[in-house]
Amino acid sequence: MGARGPSAVSLCVRTTGNFICGLARQWICYHDSQAIVIKNTDGVKIGYVPRADNLIFSRLMDAGKLLFGRISYKEMMGKWLKIDIKIYLHES
């Protein structure tokens, strides 16, 4: 399998008190063909958009739209860090 379409990745930057996260399609994912990776400010993968929520977002990204996420909440849950993000469409 190879890449199937445009690669939409936004840079992650820290703004006033909020983190803006980069979103990128993960083309080769055997568990979820619509997978979207969430990256931190260093470009390191911190998680995925949940499968239940990624269908429309992945189709927008496949059509060349640039999406980004803003961390709205985070909480330690045992050994795991739960991160809630809000996803936005960047229009220019």
C-alpha cells in the first residue's frame, strides 16, 4: 500500500494558553482506513481522532482541506493522559 491522495498536515504552535495540534491522515492503518493522527508541538504523535468521529474529518482532509485541533481539556486517568480536542477547518 502506498499513499492515496494529498497529505494535509498543519504545524503545531502554542498560542495564548492553548495548544494547536496538527492533524494528519495516516494512510496505512490496518485497524482504521480513516485514521487521523494528532501531533504535538514537536510533531510527535500523541494520539488519534476517535474512529467514531473521524469519517467526515478524513473526507475533508482527503479533499485537500486543512484541519487543526485545539486542546480543550486534559486529565490523567491512571497511566493514560486523556486529551479532548476541538477540530477546526482552516480557511484562507
